[in-house]
Amino acid sequence: MKPILGITMGDAAGIGPEIIVKALADEKIYEVARPVVFGDKKIMERAMRIVGAGLTCRAVQEPGSAGECFGRIDVVDLDNLPVDLPFSQVDARAGKAAYEYIEKAVGYALKQEIHAIVTAPLNKEALNLGGKHFPGHTEILGALTGQKDYSMMLVSGPLTVIHVTTHVALNKVSSLIKKDRVLRVIKLANEAVKMMGKPIPRIAVAGLNPHSGERGLFGREEELEITPAIDAARGMGMNITGPVPPDTVFYQAAVKKEFDIVVVMYHDQGHIPVKLLGFETGVNVTVGLPCIRTSVDHGTAFAIAGQGVADSRSMTESLLLGAQMTKIKFAGLFNDR
């Protein structure tokens, strides 16, 4: 047995279908997992022609019968888009369809009929034009699974980060840095790194302010909220350091290998170093859901959609990480291959 990975097709006007085809043209994916696409069969076939992949495509009714044969992409076919959907345009039809692929996959994930969800990119404007008013994948998945206390984790080569806050304005971040939230994200970091195969995670917590506040000189969030959360986590037996000044913590984690994960306070504090170190290979993980979710760490790339030139390495890494985390989460269910 191998884990079944449900791949959502994303916005069909972008590069999602193309990078899925390219990733599934690599036999190593089928050696560790059974992939199945939640999407539109004819759009996937169009992507195959664009990429020039020597693959076939099959519609399946249920994911349990899918993903067993390398060279054939199995699709739970929602048949919800026209075959001539234009590339590189914001289109409400594509936004609505992208939501429906996620919704369908989540239903199977909650029943454990698929073991992880791997998402191709969607376009937020198209999503909203299609009547689905969410900032992005993370919030959709939270709503569909009934979860409110989750976090975004990014993995890229030598650096892994997890966010206390994400899609909020910078001038609101300080008000959201609270002990309970920081402690919750530390716990999620500990759980996620264990699912990545490291039984005793080494966790660093970044400060919010320059020099981690310099004892209150540059801000008091560290002493009032962040440090109490760190102390509480340490009391639970976690291997944790911080608050570490944000201008040094990423060097310590990525270059000196002192930490397995860095808890960051806001969106760009984590995204900038991760994308600098591995823009093409980064993986986005939503931690705290009842199911595993990994994703490419890039957008729909409308500028190159339909040309067959999109880089699929982030999708490949998302699939491999999804399979790895699944085998640990469902320990004993799958044979090592």
C-alpha cells in the first residue's frame, strides 16, 4: 500500500495543469504514492499536449481506484470548465472550479479516502469573482474542515518556517502577537517537524522587533507575549530557543543548521528568506488541519501559462513531502517502499 495524494488542479487559466503533468511524468512519485487529480479531464489532456508528455489520462469515479499506474494520470473529473478556457486571464469560471476541486478533495480527505491534499495554485481575484470570498487556500481549507487554529509552514531546502500571522496588514500584526497564539504555533511546529522525520525538533522563535525588542527599547511584544509562550513550551519539554533576533535567526537555521524550524511572526518575515533560498522548490504546508496539505509555493504565473515552460520542481517537492508526512502520520498503514 502507498498513500493516496489528492492533487487539486488549481486555476486552469494558469500553470497548474502543466506543472501537475510534468511532476507526474516522473516515475519516482509513483514509487512512493498513488496520485489522483481532482480537476477536469479535458483540461488535463490539454496540458499534456502543451507539455508534450507521453502520458494518458483516465477519468475515475473514486480516488480509491486511482494512481496505480505510472504513465497514466487518473482524474476525478468534475467536468466544470470549457476546453477552450483562455489562458492568462482572470476568469470567474476558473476561480469557481478551482474552489470545487478543493471542496471535493477535502471531502475525501476527511473520510481518509485520500491521505493528503496537494494543491496547485489558484488566482485570488478569479476565486472571488467566482463567488468564493477567501484570501487563499489556507483559509478555504480552514473553513471546509471547520478549523480556526492553523498555521502556514514553508519548507525550502535548508530552511523551514511557520507563521504566527499571515494574510493581515503589517500594521495589525502587533495586536495579533499573543501568548496563546504563539504557543499554539510552537506546538504546531513541533508536531510538523516530527512528521518530517525528526523526533526531537529544534525550534527557534524569531522576535518581532529589531534585536528582539532590546529589553523593551524597541518594543515590548517579546517580553509580554513571545517569551511567556516560549517558557510555557519549554515547560512542556520542547527543545526551543528564543526569541532570537530576526536578522540572525535565519542564518543560524539555514547556514549553521542549529534549528529545524523557525517560528516567525508575520508573512514577509518568513516568506522572504524562504523564497530567497529556494524560489523554485519551496513547499507550502498548512499545519493544524485534520488532514495533511502541501502546496507549491508560487502563484498561477499567468505570464507563461499555456507555453509548456513552467518549472514543476515545487510541485514535485510538494508531492514528495506530502507522501513523507503521510507515512509518519499514518504510521503502520503503509509499507515502506
